[in-house]
Amino acid sequence: MSKAQPFISESSSAQDTPREPAVTRRQLLRTLTAGGAALVGGAALAACGGTGSTTTTTNVTFYTATWPTDAMPTQADIKKDPTKKVYADTLQKWLKQNPGVTIKHSTLNIWDTPGLTSAVTAGTAPTWYMGDILGAFGKPATINAYLRGLAADVTSLVAKYNIDKMMTSYALPAWKSWQINSKYYGIPAGYGAGNGVFYRRDLLQQAGLQDPTTSWTWNDFRTYAKALTKGKTKGVALPGYAFGELIISNQLASGAGNYTNIGLVPSPNTSWHWRVDLTPKLDEYKQLTALWRGMYFDDKSVLADSTGGGDQAAQFMRGDAAMFSANTSVLTRSPNDPDSVTQIARRLNKPLEEVVGWVALPNGTNGAFGATQSNLVLGCVDPHLQRNPAALAKAFDFLVYMIIGQGAIDQIIGLWNSTHDLQQVYGAVGSIPAFTNNMITFPGIPGTVEDAWGKKMVQAVQAAAQIPFIPDSTQYLPPEKNTTPTNNAFNDAFSGMEFAQRDVTPLITNLEKTVNQQLTTLTSSASASEFTQGAKNYYAALNTFWQKEAPNFYANEYQAWYQQKIVPALGG
């Protein structure tokens, strides 16, 4: 942890001291794998900060741990790496418009959940950080952290800057889902269409297979993986959480906080207002485990291990696997990166879209879905700045400027001027498709994201972004301020289902017993009455959603579960 620093200190100018290279937007996106995050596309914003920068003097020092940027590089740094000049010019432009602000480097590791949480609590955190780290990319836990005061309330600034109007239509629901009790605790800092599957299109064609679509199932996935397993090449490389995605796509419970899924039932009159009810779906858990084990043990088509180790992208690039599961942040890697999918196209001397494709994760066998869901992460400001509204406004403006404002645009244009490489440009943007309207195209850059990655690739990601957004429990249920349950028991049980031939029945029954025991030790901050009303509204919305978006799943599974389990639990 860095040396303890005051949240505000008096200063009048930016220091030009040596710093380590700033974390790029591309590097940021490569951290967003949990939950399916990937990230940013037109009119430029009206003001340089994208907003309301003013030339009023505010004497304040901000600290940055290389995100969303770093402190000013020295001339020696720029001479060594000329690409830093564009960044230096962009930073200096904002500092000139905001006299009195100093930005200094912090050595705190802001990507470590316990470390960041402790630093924010102690008042030693940097000025900016990704809020989702506070909850280890779990949304209920992240909201819990916000409600405990670990990020500044920026609601009035979000309204002032009209962030809603900046969002694309498909990203807007994900952004709005972060409104908690009518408040916002950050700005949009990254968007993803969700996790999916990269595949070798040329190898599919050789195997006589058509490109998969968003309607494919896990049974189809097994067929593809088996057909593509040849010699030393496995059909697919998967991360350790892939089995959970199989469970989620069938809308079965895969964690203590997955309120959408069948298997977690409201219990308003207990101290923690939930209980686990998995055994009624035991046969389905067995069927899905058999499907997975069939791929892993029988077909031997899966390259995976219980630790989740290994870089699936690198395995795909080397030819160890013909498919791998990941979000499209992989495309934001530099085309010169050895693990970039572009390397395959270069190696074969073919356009990228001829040899590599991407598709959303498979659907459940009964028409359910949910493993691929668009999501959005927040950039937050140190809550201690709320003591000084003028400083908070400056910190907020800088965050907007560097992530979704003119500063980001200027750096992307600078990247184009130095490389004339559209893949570099749209990799730096960060997401396919863009989540803000001002980053779809850029002045002076003669090309679009389709020119960079190919029409087929972009259409596939856009199709995933259009998958219906399942109602978000956080918009209905009272925000939980107390300690929330862990998913350790689920992770242990699923590991036994994935990588061992153990009997599924005791794994599920023991899982149910263990989690329910854990829940008896917790107490909810919500009263039984407010929880019940919120849960009624939430499950009514879910009932309507599944009836419309997955009628077969609704008729064969969801409707009966809702009527038999949910309605009685909530008092009719």
C-alpha cells in the first residue's frame, strides 16, 4: 500500500515527475472477465472535459494509481516512448483548463479488493478507481460497498453532465441498472456484450459445420467441440467458471446471489430473507453435469482445469484449441500482441473474419438463456472528496474527460495519426459495440469498427448486445447494507461436478444444507415488509419477462416454479 496521503492537499501546479506507464484502456478491459465484462462509439462532446470544465481555480491534489490515467510523463519518458506525447498533451490541456489541480502518482494496487476497500475506508485511496473492484465484480456486493460509503455520491453531477444522453440505446439499460435508490456512485467506465465463444471459422468449414448463432444450445456446443478435436488440438479451451455458465444458461442457481435463477427462494420471515431450494431440480443438475462430463471425460474435447489456470486466448492462438470462451475484450489487445487473434490471420495471410468468429454463449436446453448478458462497470471517485464539493466536481470532470470525454477522443485520434491502424484505434476505444454515442466514429479517422474487425465479427457482437436484458434484482429489492453470503460452497460443489466423477446427488443436497446453514448466520438490513414488496415486484417482472422472451422455458419450467414456490413464499 502507498504511504498514507490526505484526500486533499494544497497545491497550485502539476508536477512533472517520472511515473510508470499509465494503464491503457486496453489493459483495463483485459481485467474485465468476471461476469462477462468487455468494453467502448458521432459527435464530440461540447466541452473539453466532455462537459462542464471551468477555468476557476481549485487548489487540490489528486492521486492516481494509473487508472484512468497516470501523472504527467517527463520529457525523458516521452523521448523514450513518443506515444506518451499525445497523452501528455491531453493531460496538459485539461490541467490548463483547471488551474490549481495537481495530479500525483499513487502506488496502491487498486485491482485488489481487500486492499482497495481498506484504503478507501482509511482515507488513503487514490482519487479514482473502478467501483466494481470493491465487490469483486459481483453486483450485489458492489452495491453493498457503495451503500457503505466506499464511493462518492455523484448523482447531481451525472445529471449535470447528462450522462444518460451519452449512452447508446443498447447500453442504456445496463447503465440505468446502477441507479441505487435514485442515486449514482460513478460513471460508465466500460461496457461489454457479455461472454461468448471465439472460434476458428476456417476449421469449422473444414469440419462441415456452419457458424453458430445466438440460438445454439450447449448440446450443439458439445457437437462442435467434439468435431473440432483432432490430433493435439482440443475442441475448446474453457476457464474454470465455464461450468457455472452452463448452469446459468439453464436458469438454475449457481450462487447465493443469483436471484434470477430457479433454486433460490425468498424467505421474508427469516433473518436473511432467502433460502436455497436446489433438490427439486436435482435431475436437471445431473443432466447438465453429464453433458459437461461427456465433453471432458468421454469426448476429451475440453482443455480446462479445476484451478481455472491457463490463458485460453494464448491456447487458442497457439492452436491448442479450436474455440475458447471469452468476452470481446480480447479484440482490444494490440494486433502486435502475440496473443491477439489478429496473429492467426497474419499467420495464414487472410482477413481476420475469414478465420476467426465470435458468438454468444449457448442457450439452455429448454429455451432459457442468461449466460451472455451485457454489463457495464463504473468508474468511481474517492468518497472523502464529498467534503469539498468543488474538488469533487473537478475529480468527476477529469474522470469523464479521460474515459468517455474529449480526452479519450483526442488520444484515440492521436493513436490513429501515429499508427494509421484501425485495429489499434478501435482496440483503444475498448468495446464492440461502443457504449457511448461519441465513440462510434471519429473526426479524421477514415474507417469504422467494421473496417477494423470485419462485418461478421461486429454483427455477432451486436447480436449478443441485443439479447434481452433480464430484469435486474437490484432495481426491485431493497439494497442490502449488511454482509452478504459468499459463493464458496457453490464453487466447491461445482468443482466436484466438473472435474471428478463424484455422485451429483450428495453434492447438491450437501450444497443446499451448507448454504442454508450459512444464511441463518446473516441478518438483512431490510425489513420483512419492504423486502416482501420488493420481491413481489421483482418476481412479477421476471414472470412477465420469461413468458415473453422464452415461452417454452416459461411453460415447461418457470411458470410452475413461480406459482408453487415464489407466490406462496411471498404471501400470495
